[in-house]
Amino acid sequence: MYRDFYDTAAAYGKCRDSAVIQAVSFGNPEPMRELFRKNRLAVPEDRILLETAHQLCCCSTSISEPLRKKSEKWIRKRGT
């Protein structure tokens, strides 16, 4: 049973990181939008999705350091 929970959490983490990487690298909010929909969450406007992606990127150690630095710069530039 523990393994099922671990596998589910790991799969979610990979899906989340993939969506974050798409948003941060290419400015594409669609994967973030789909992640919200899959989890039955209200989908905010694109501006909020991109800001959320950059915030998540900064906190994810599984995302490369250069991409985390890019998000940090993006956040500082906007003062969010």
C-alpha cells in the first residue's frame, strides 16, 4: 500500500515539474492549466498561472538550478 502512495506522489511531482518547466522555459501556461483541471481546482488567468509556475520553480529542487535562477530573476523583476 505504501508503494502505491509513493508512486502516486512521485507521478504527480513529475507532472507538476513538467508543467512548471513548460511555463517557465517557454511561457506556455497550458500544462499548468491542465494540472489545475486534473486536480479539480479553479483555473486562474494566465498571468496567475505563470506567476505560480515561477514560484513553484524556485521551490523545486528537482528543477535545474539555471531554471530556478531564471524564475528568481522573473519574480524579482515583477516584485511578486
